[in-house]
Amino acid sequence: MRKLDLKSIQNSKKYDVLKQTISKTSKEKTEHLYTTKLENLDVSKVQQVGGKNASLGTLIQHLSPLGIKIPDGFAVTVLAYKEFIRYNKLENKINKLLYQIPPNNIAVLHKNGAIIRDLILEGSWPIPVKEKITKSYEALSKMYESRSIDVAVRSSATCEDLPEASFAGQQESFLNIFGIEAVLIAIKECFASLFNNRAISYRQSLDIDTSSIGISVCVQKMVRSDLGASGVAFSIDTESGFKDVVLINGAFGLGESIVQGSVSTDEFLVYKPLLKKGYPAIVEKKIAKKESKLIYSEGYKKTIKETKVSSAEQTQFCLSDIQVLELSKWICLIEDYYTDFYGKWCPMDIEWALDGVSNSLYIVQARPETVHSNKKKKIFISYKLIKTEDNKIIVQGIAVGDGIGQGKVRKLTSMEEYYKIVELDPFEEGDILVTDMTDPNWEPLMKISGGIITNRGGRTCHAAIVAREMGVPAIVGTVHATEMLDEQTTVSVSCAEGTVGNVYEGIISYEIEETDIGKLPKITTNLMLNVGSPDLAFKFCQIPNSGVGLAREEFIINNYIQAHPLALLKHKELNDKALSNKIATLIEGYKNEEEFFIEKLSYGIGKIAAAFYPKDVIVRLSDFKTNEYCNLLGGSNFEPSEENPMLGWRGASRYYSESYEKAFGLECKAIKKVREKMGLSNVIVMIPFCRTVEELHKVYKTMRSYGLKRGENGLQIYLMAELPSNIIMAEDFSVHIDGFSIGSNDLTQLILGVDRDSELVAHVYDERSPAVKRAISSLIKIAKETNTKVGICGQAPSDYPDFTQFLVKEGIDSISVTPDSVLKTLRSIASIEKK
């Protein structure tokens, strides 16, 4: 863990009083009060009211005039906390108990922390402080024409919510607190939470002196999100650090269940640059089955309780598209303000709530994101497992981070359970923590673990947020990890294989490669990427590139849609109840089957296009073969049996056929939505396996009938050059297209007459064959003569540096390779360009 010089942060120019808009008179007026309205605060008041309160005051002062809604409230100041400690003569007792806790000694930490918290909770209120809090609560209640109102009582420490360290979840928050007596108790609970085991441990790990820290408390009108929805949002992609999206997670009810990871969340991604230009730039929506929610409980001592979500609500998104876009605009405004204030890019971590009575959105908390904003951007680190066929995956979940951890499994149900056994069976540094779900109390173990695995939680739950900040690989949402993993067995925790995290049996070797992006050689040939998975696009776009040379629709259809497009459109005609039920489950949250297909495909394409915008992203239209289409849900009902699917009904021949045209029309509508509604005009369409010029015209005619026309709104269309006829008739094709993209896999197969899937003739298959190279050379020459762009997106450049050098010598415009081959291909290109 890194050390944090808190005093240098607090005294830095970021808190320069000259930057503040509050007048000197106003400042002097509020400095010595035990409470103050949130509207009187801004970032300069961190030392008086803590990070959370200072941030809320900033939002109210500077951003509520722009339409952002923040609930009213007041802050109980650090001065009130200090007076409480002084009045009860606790300072020396607390410092002595803290001094006696050795680093990472969880047993002593647990014992002394409990003593300190009890001392605070048993303390008495100084009369002036109690009176001031009471008057402030009464005044807040009167604003809502009531004697008492429901409030949220949240801790606000002076060392949290800063750009250098978030201290997320270290202190307590309490929701639905009603009446002054309950408020006073909750405030003392917040004071005591400054000495939670997790908070003490966290400060120890950052070498922060507790005597330099104070705690304030926020008392804020509750938003009726128990009747609406709530969640968290980031102005950055939390996994990759991609800075141009807003990530929103949400569910019905109060937000505590999301932080705890006890409920799955809907997820929304919005592309910021085009949102700011007025486009409804939602590039991804994922619905979760939200089976429970937290709501208000009744009675004098109001708290919260869990209740079931109706079956109808479970299949609905918690926010409408309009609400997603409004919230995203607010998040952009907040990020822009903080970026201007701090003088450097400042991505934000935000909590939001949707009031179910007024149907209005509110921001209830905002803090700087501290993981990706503090990373060294020029260093690209990649982890690669060296697997064998014998490696067994025990359980899978959502990957947090991209690292790899290895160690012995330690299964625990709670920290309370652990404290009972800590002296007899301590958790050792490097052990793999396995539990149902972590909460902030787990921090002392999380920071020394070699990896974290949980049954529940999503990528914005507390476990995920803290694991990222600590740099510990974590896999959350596995469902059955505590059942599938045996105590004391050795496992490898891999988050290096995309968005899915894998837990392997035993120790697996792996490599770590660090690349200084700034030291890579410069090249003139465009080096593009082959990107299959939209979920990896935000990570891959940070590799040096000139765009995407191949984005396959098949991956999106197979993994995100899963059903045959004709099965979606025509399943009701089949009178197959089982199939219809499966499709009904697939399309939950969408109006109908057509909307489901179009939105899913458009989100997959849009996510890739957004990651690389404004660079070209070449999207190849679907190119399943009949045997592959059969594997999709309902596919066997619509696919013929072919002796050789590789040479049969595939690519262009499908698009204009009477039996498949309507399915192809869904693809066209999805691309039209990406380019025109989302505004991602960098998408280029590529037609695969087009045998003749006449066939190309038939495809164009079909595309026009569904709203796609070459040249309209800048639409470019490329031809996949993968057939001998594409080479022989290159000059004729070039008149009707904007570019060629060589598919070396099929081209090699068809020139050499080799089935690339047959091991019997595998020794003949070679993209570097003189016949293949002569065909490619001919195509490049014709492309140059006809002023047509030409690139390659097949596997050969990824595998063979000498083949790459051949292409560069021939003068190819672009080379597209798999992401893991970029660095070696770049160096290969550089070596030939220098000659």
C-alpha cells in the first residue's frame, strides 16, 4: 500500500482560499459553529466538515443552479466532534489504545477498536452542541412543513473523498432516521465509526496519524428512493479506466443493498463526447433480475428492511433512457467542475437516488475517483496465463481488475466469526479470501489477501471498489464459490482473461509484461486491431492503434443475443412453447423481439465504436455458416443441412435471399441506430463472402430498403477480399466500394484448395504460400491504381512477422491484428519502415 502525506494534501494549492467563492465574512461566520447548512460549504471547508459535506456544499453552491438536484441538509462540524471528545475526556484514552495496536495484528485491533467505540457511544453530549444540532434538525424539518422528518445521517471524515484517496466506506451511514433522539444517537455512531476496525487498519496501511483527522456528520433529507431507485455512477469505466463513458449501476429501493452487493444491478454506459453534443449516446444497457430491495421500515424507530420485488419490476430497468441521459449529463457537469477546480482531470464516483414520489433524480454524494486517476497512464501492463489442457476452472464470476493472484483458500462467513478464531488460525498474507460478500469490515483481511472471491456483488459493490484501490485481484458474483472451493486448497485467481474471472485449481504459471507506451517506435503504416468482445474494447483501445480493422458481429450475436434472428421474429409461428418461453426470458426488459435484437447488437457495436472514436471501426456483417447458425437458440428450425457450410449459404448470399432478408434487416437497423442515433459515424460496414459484383448490387439494394445507403451520412462500405473472384475482379469491385480488407484465412483456404479445419492437410495450409502472396500483391497494386483503400484483417500478420514485413513492402494501407500481437507487429513494421 502506498503512503499518503495527508498534511501536504490539505495544505496544497488545491485548497487555496483564493479559489473559493465564499466571502471572508461568511467564512468567519461559519468556522466556529457546531452545525452549518450544506449550502454554506464548499471544498475549502474540508477541515471543518470533512470531504463528503464539503463536496455536497460544492454541488449545492455551484451545480444546483445548472439543474442538478441535491437534497437539503446540514453538517455537524468537526468542531462539534472535537468538543464531544474533549467534554468526555477521551483524547488521551483513544490515542493510548491506538498506539498499542501493532500493524496487521487483527486480534488487538478488534479488542482496542471495540473499547474506543464503546467509550464514544457511552459519552454525554455537551449541552451547547446538543442544542445546536436540535435547532438545525428542527429548522430542516420546517423546510418540509413538518416537526420531524426522515433523514440520512452520514459520516464525513476530513481524510475521505479526496483526489488522492477515497477512504470509501470506512465510516458509517444510517438511513431513514426519524426524530431528534434517533438523530443524536446516529451522530454518535458516526463519531464512533472513525475507529471502526477497518478505518483504523486502513489509516495504518497509509501511515496516517489519527490525531490529524477529524469527523463531521451530514444530516440530509431522505430521498424516497425506497419507492423509486438508487445506485452509483462513475464518470469513467471502473475496470479499464477508459475516460469517455459514464457508468451507471442501479436497482430499485435504497442504495445500501447495492454497496453491500446483496442485489444485482442494472448497468448503463453512456458515451460522454457525443452526449455533450446532444446525442442520446447510450452504448450499453444490461438488465439484472432484481429480486429484493431495501425500503423504509415502520414504527417510531424507523430503519430499513428488505422486501421482495414484484415479478413485473424484476424484468424492468430501474431507470428510463431519459433518466439515464439526464443523470449522465449531471455526472459530466460534476466531473467538469471538479476538473476545473483541481486543475487536472478528476473522474468522479457518485451516488444517486430516484424519488419514487416525485419521480425526480437527486445526487446524494460525490467524491473523486482515486484508482485510475492516480495511475501512470504511459505504462501498459498485461498479464498472461500459461495454461494447459489440464488446467481446471472451478468457478467463474465477474473479474475486478486484470491481475492474477494465487494462494490457499480461506473460507469465512463474517469478520465476527474470524475474530473468534484469529489467535488459533490467523489469516496469513497471500491467502485467498472466500466469502459470501464482503463489506467495509473486511478491510483488514482484504488488504493482505492474495485474491478475493465472493458469491455475490457486482463490479461497483464495495468489495470491487476496495479491491481495485488496493490492487488485489477479485472475482465477485460467483454465486457458489463458498460451496465449490475447499478450505486450504491452492487456487489461482485470474482476472486477466476479460470480464469473466476464472478460479483455477492449483498454481498456474503466468507472465507480466510492462510496456512504456511513450518509448514505442513510430510507424506510418496504420496498425489496427481485431476486436471481438465489446467488453474488452475499453481496455484494448489504450493499446497504440489506428482504429479497428475487424469487429465481428458474430461474437455479439452469439454472446449477447444468443438466439437465431429468425427464431426471434418467427418463434410464435412454430407453436413451440419451450422455445417461446426461452425467448421470453431473453427479451425481458425490452418491448419485443425486434427491439431486443436491434438494441443488443447496436450496444455491442456502439461500445466498440465509442472506445475507438473518432478512429475508423470496420464492422463486418454477420458471417455465420449454416452449422453455426444451427447452434443458436431456435436455429435448427430455420437452417438447411449443407455438405460444406464453408462454401455454402453464408455472407452476402444470405442478405438478399427471400428467406433471410428480414433477419438481415435487423442488422441494418442496428448499424443505422449506431451511426445516426448514437452519433458514432466512425462505423464502416464490411460485406463478407461476396462472390460477384452482381451479388454486391443485390446486397446494396437490400441495405437501402432498411435505411443504409453507401455515401449517405458518410457511410463507407468495404468488401472482405477473401475469395479468388475478389482478387481477379478487383478492378470491377473497386468501382462500387470504399475499401478492401483482405481476409487471409479464407483466401488461403480457397487459393490452395485446403480445408483449414482438416488436420489431414494442415501442413499445406500456409498464408505465406507464393500463390497467396502473389494474389495479395496483385490486389494491393489494383487498389493503389483505383485509389481504393486496402488493408488486411486475417490472422497471418498476428502470427508471422515476416508476413507483416511483406505487406509493408507491398505498400498496404493498414494491418489489423489481435490485441496480443500489437506490440510485436508494431516493432516488425518499424524495422521494415526504417530500411
